[in-house]
Amino acid sequence: MPLVDDLRQIINQTRNRVAVNVNAELTLMYWHIGERINREVLGNERAEYGKQIVAQVARQLQTEYGDKGFEPRTIRRMMQFASMFPDIKIVTPLVTQLS
């Protein structure tokens, strides 16, 4: 039925656009979290207490937002991501290329 086929196409295209936008926003959020921790909490230095701070931040975020996505390992990856791309002006155009 042509009507149902058209509706399927509309639904699928919309879902794809939503997924792309969500992925882009999540990537920017991860960068901002990593950058904020690097800059504010650790002063852009890898201090010995850094692991403890990351673990504490992870516990607090997991309490409020759930376990998924805020494990200490994931937070360290966010920090690494922000360190590798320290300028948001570089990150933003790259995010728009995600699909």
C-alpha cells in the first residue's frame, strides 16, 4: 500500500535524523564533561588524587543519572577526548559529520 510505504519512509527518516542529533549532542556533552574535569578539578594536571576525584564524580553522577555511561572508566575517556581535542571549535565541526 503506497500510503503505508510513504508513512514508513517518513518515520524511518525522522528516526535517523533523531539518532544523528542525539549522537552529536552526546558527543558534545562528553567533551564538555571531560574538559570541565580537566580544567576545573584537575587543573589540567594528572595528580595522584585524580583517580579518587574521578571515582567520586562517577559515583555522584551514577546516583543521579544511573549507572550506564558514567563509570569511572567512561569519565576518564571523556577527559582523554577533551585532552586530545582541547578546542571546542575543532570538536563542533567534527560532530556534525557523525552519522
